[in-house]
Amino acid sequence: MSAPWQVSRDALPHASRLLIERAHEEMLAGNLDDRRLQEVRPLVRESWERSWRGRVGPEGPPPLDLHTEELEDYRLAHPLASAMDMIRALLLPDTEEDSGVIIAIGDKAGRLLWIEGDRQLRSLTDDMGFVAGANWSEDAVGTSAPGTALALGQSVQIRGAEHYNRLVHPWSCTAAPVRDPETQRVLGVIDITGGSEVVSPQARLLVDATARAVESELMVTRLRERSETARQRPTPVRARTLKTARATLHVLGRDRARLETESEHDESMIELSARHAAILLMLAVHRQGLSAERLCELVYGPGVSPDTLRPEMVRLRKVLERTAPDLVPESRPYRLPVALETDAHDVLSLLDRGAHRVALTAYRGPVLPESTSPGVEEFRESVRGALREVMLSEASLDVLLAYAEIPEGQGDAEALRLALEMLPARSPKRAALVARIERLDRG
């Protein structure tokens, strides 16, 4: 039995593969005005630019965010777990092991939770990190159907060389976000991956229809559960506040911090203002708590009255009461009642554990780069300094060379000279390093 979406095998990209590959090289080189980029679909070109500006690497597998036991617990509690049978029935034929397509279901952060379908294709896509637990958001791998569909909030088709990561160029994919039927917040994403047949118009219609069917099923299930609850519990019971299981503040390479929270039955993601981001970051860094005077100094600078801070704290509390009530700061001293993780602390932890390559991949850029809060500036430099120190003292040659390609390492003459010393005498990479060092010396 053939898969239901295998209707057309002649779906072609709007521009030739060779032109797209050359345009991709120009984008990676920073030549955003190159004429060939105008031949690339605007949706793809804009995604490439977001990926490039976000310093996403064009090669290498994505980070594995969820490991076996953690992944199993997480997906059992995920809202889309109950819809998996429906998704399989709609997108996979009875003989799914040789269906010629892979289906992937991810959460709203782009982490893949289920990978099913053709066994042979899965053995091939494993090599590029298309596995359960991997992060396929745009922030992690650049342009791809799952990540770009989540970034845009709409269904997306990405053909071959349109992918930002070169490892994915042999594949094509179609993906659509799934939303909460009541709040319209994104719950996750449905993706099909394979050859050119998965980017036909029929494939997009089917994936969109599957997403809508899942949303309808979630609504029916929810109404049924409410009806059952009402019969079993006729007297009103005061609703309990959901406990936050995990809260993470993303500040690396971002002017507007992103706060992600997870509870037993819900997830939320909000962007914070620059001031709220600075306050939360300082409370995450100083977990023992801060006086109003000290927090004001860290956020606004010396000589500013704490009266300036208090109205901002009131506004921040109102934001958190709606999305993460367990995170509402306590007073005297100001402190967070539950632990708030940050992606910057994750990098520091990885460095401490000796996971240098993973730490470098996780480092998305400076901490809140546009912030002028003294506390943020100090923390930004401490993270950057810790990364550089490990790169110079402990990192292997290939990690050091990768460090030399990020903005922090490109102008670091000491790191370049160390890499040059570590390179074999006949390495073809030596000439380029020597040229870079000479340019820095002249400058």
C-alpha cells in the first residue's frame, strides 16, 4: 500500500538546486545583497537570514536536548501523546516500516518527540541528528520545515538545498504547527520527511488537515473530560495553581529574553522586556536574594533610587502571575521562590563538565547583548571570559578552530596563534590562520 500523500513526484523548487546552493554560500559569507539570493523563495531567504544572524552553524547535527529517560517521561505527559494513533492512521500506510516517508512529532520548542515510518530512511536520517530528543528549532539548525513552521506559526515546505544545514540537503520536508484548540497557543509540530514527493501540494494539504484533525480531537477529548468531571464532582472546587516543574530564561544572543516554563499539564513561552529580563537574570544569578538597593544598582546603575525599581517589579509580578505564578519574586530580600535556569548557566555547567564542543554549540552569543545594566554587563563578561579561558587552556584543536569562527574568537589573536601552534606542519588550514593573524596585527 502506498502512502496517501504520494500523489506527485514532480514537485520542483522555484530555483535550481545549483543556484540555491550558490546563494546559500553567499548568505553564509555575509553577502546579503548578492543577486542570487533574490532567486530564492522569500520564506527561505528570510529564514536563512534569521539563522545567519543567530549564528547557527551550517554543518553538524543538532543538540540532543532530551535523553532516553527524560524523553520518555516528557512525551508521555505531552498533549500530543493522545493523538499519536490518529497521526499514524492519517500519515502512514499499514506497512509503515517501508512507507518511503518519515513522520516526526515535535513540541513547541522544536524538540522531536516521536520519529516513525520507513526503517531504511530512518537509518539514513539518524546520521544528521533527526532523532527523538534532538532540537530542530531554527535557533538550533536553521531553516527546516519543523523549525520554520514553528517560527512562522504556519505550515511550511522546505526542499533539499533550501535547508540551512548542509547535512539536510538530501532531504525535503513539510511541517505544520498544532495549536491548542482554545487558547491557540502552539503545542507542537507535525512533520513528514523524505524525497520530493513530501513537498507536493497534496502533501501540504494532508499535513495541514492532520494538524486540524488533531486539534479537533483534542477539543472533543477535553469536552468529554469536563463533562465526566462535572458528573463526578457536582460541588465547586477551588482551582489549584499549577506548580512550575521547570523554568528557563534564554538570554544568549538575544536582545529580548525568552522565558519558558513547564508545569505538569501546561507549557508557556513569553518574551520579556529588556528591563524585566535584566531583573530576572540578576535574581537567577544571585539566588540567595538581593536587597532593593543592590538589585536597583545592578539593573539601573549606581546612584539610582530603589523607588525607580519598585514600579517595574510590580509590572514584572503581573506578567509572571499570568504565565508562571511560582516565579513571582519574593521581597525583603528580592528573591525567586523556585530555581530559574538560564541557557548561560547551562554553558558554564557544560564547560565545568568538560563538554567543550557541546558548550560551544550551546553558546548562542553574548548575554543580552544590547543591555547596559551593570549586572548584566558583568555577567556577560564572566560567561564570555569563562568560555575563552577553557578554549585556550583545555579545548581540543577542532573545538578551538570552531571557537575561532564565532564572533568572540574571530578577533582573538591569542586563540588563533594557539590553534596555529597545534596544527600539523602541513595542514592546509595554516595559511588561512596566518593571514588572519597578520590582518589582526596590522589592525
